[in-house]
Amino acid sequence: MIKKVKSSSTLISKLNSNAINLICGETTSQFGKMIFSIFSMWTAYAITQNQWYVGIIGALQLISTLINPLGGILADRFNKRVLLLSIDIFRCIILLLCSLLFYLGYNNFLILAITVCLLSLGSGIFAPTFDAIVPEYISRDQLLKVNGIMTTFFQAATIVGASAGGAIVLVSDLYWAPLLNAITFFISVIFILRLPRLGNEEQFLTKMKDQNNFLKLFLEGLSYIRHNKFIINVIPVALVVNLSFWTIWALLPKWTNVFFNNNSFYYSALEICLSIGAILGGALLGILNKKFNKLGLVFIIGTILQGITLVIFSLSHISILSISLWFLYGLFNTIGSSVYFTALQMMVPQKLLGRVMGTITTIFSITSPLGAMLSGVLNSMIRIEYLVFACALLMTLSSIGLFLIKDVVRLTANGLKDSIT
């Protein structure tokens, strides 16, 4: 059952206090995570003077993606609020230990790698649990708005955190970055503690005695995905779209070198405008959420427009136009993906939501490294401008195919509100 809460008129657009706590906690921890992400990459090279070790840190950060399904199982099996608290406290302690060791002069790669690995494990459990807990505190008619605002603050924290991380590694000692990240997780704990309790939290560990094993729980989640026509029909299209995008993304450094004389400002501007577009897209969802009753059509149109912007990008070598197109891509991507995941939060039963979100997140996230690998293979056979155009066109055509899926076209917010999950 969805737990509806009273609205507060004193905060952002009459968001209730639970929404504020969720948004502030996630934003704060994301700020710290970006600081540490930049720090870990920089420190890996600074300590070893070897790019190979930077790659190891990057690979360790991907662990979170691989264990998202496990995190989803834990989210459905245990009390979500206690699980979030436990993970944030765990990450806070790990970072404090890392900071202390760096302060004492133990600046070696092994400590950094172990810290990154443990944090990645924590993130892999935290992410699907957080996605699953949101509908328990937010009423259905507020979900799209809250998700939109959360995306806005999340992207803002990503930009500011990355900038802060770059500044910290230049002007401070090594122990400051993990210490600051630990503080952000501690602040996140405070916001989570402000959320009302969910059920009997004293029984958090007693469920371990349950005879249901993790494989059975995982298969239950897969079974739901397989039999839900909206989810299962969208997955192939989403895989093609995401794989095409990440292939293009991996080609951007070479694109910058070939067409813009390796202009670092141009490359940075693409990334920044992508994030700014995402911020605006989230804000628009927060403001106009009540006008988006036909969620299926909003999702389809947003996804199609993503492909169209990149098709135009592939044909344009004008820097201002290219940068503007990435801004639009960020805007359309946020609208489309936020609507999709909001629909999942509204339609999937609470007892399965963690497993469904964790599994889907993993499926989509795998396209990032695959796209990076494909970019090298395909670019050895196809000129970069043709390859980017082909990927963008494939994104667009695949997205248009969503109109053929009746369960997507007919999806409405009112229909989801009336459905019994």
C-alpha cells in the first residue's frame, strides 16, 4: 500500500516533509560521492603514476551496477529505512577509516582500492533500496513531481561535487576528500532518521531465518518483469537506445579531436550542458507534472527527441549548435527516463519493487561499458561521423517503434492510480 502523507506548504512547491528529507539526503550524499569519485581517480594515478591503476579504480566502481539485483532482493526482504541507514553508516565508517589512514601517512593504492570496492558494494545495495522506498513515503500523484525535483538536485550536486572534487585534490591533503564524503553520508543518515518508521524495525534481522532463499526471490522479480507487458516490451528498445548513446558518448573525445582541434573547452561544455539540460528537465517535471497524465506518450516523445537531437548533432560541426543539442538531449532524456521509472514505481507491487528496479538498472547500466567497447571496434571499420549518425538514427527509429507497443501508448497516470498493485 502507498503511504500518503500530509502536504506542507512551507517548502518547495508544497512538498511534504518526507519528500524534502529524501531529496536532501540523496543530494547531499551525491555531492560527497562525486568529490570522492574525482579524488579516487586522481589519487590512483598520483600514487602509482600508472594509468592501468586508474582503470582498476574505474572497474571497481562498476561493482555497484553488477550487484543492484542483490540490493533489490535485500530491499524487498528487509525494512528499507533500516537498510538505508545501515548502508550509509557503513559507508561513513569506511571513509573515516580511509581518511584516518591517509592522515597517518598510509597513502597506498591498496587502501584506496579497498575503500572504493566497499563503497561500490554499498552503493549497489543503496540505489535499488532508495528507488523502492520513495513510493512508500510519497503519494502517487506526487511521484512524478518528486522524481523530477530529485533529478534536478541530483544533477546539480553532480556538477558541484565534481568541481569541488577537482579543487580539493589540487589544494588539500589526501585525507580531506574521504573525510568530506563521510560527513555527507552522516548528513544523509540524519535525513533518513527524520523519515517515519516503516513497520516493525526490530524485526529487521529476523527475516534471515525465513526459508525463502535469494535465488527464489530473484526469480520472482524476473518472473514479474517477464509477465509485465509494459516492462518487457520496453526493455529491448531501451537497450538499443542506451547502447547507441554510450557508443556515441565514448566517441566524443575523438569527435572533439577530429572536428574541434581537441578543444578541451568544447568537450567540457558538452558534459556541462548535458547536466544543465537534465536539471531543467527535472525542474519542468516538478512544475508541470499534473499536465502529464498521458505518461506513455510523454515517455515515447521524450525518447524520440533524444535520438533526433543526436542525429542533428552528427550532421553539425558548429560548436554552439552542438553544445545546445547536448543541452536538449539532457532535457529530453530526463523527462523520458523519469516518466518511465515513475511509472515503474507506481505499477510494481511494493513487495517486488526493489528486485524489479535493481534488475532493470543493471540491465540498462551494462550498456555503458559495452558501448565503450563497441565504439572502438566499430570505429576501426566506420568513419566517426558515419558511426555517430548511424547510432543516433538507430536510437530514433527504435524509439519510434514504441508507438507499436499498446501497453506503452495507453499508459496514463490516472490508469496507474486506479490500478491495484
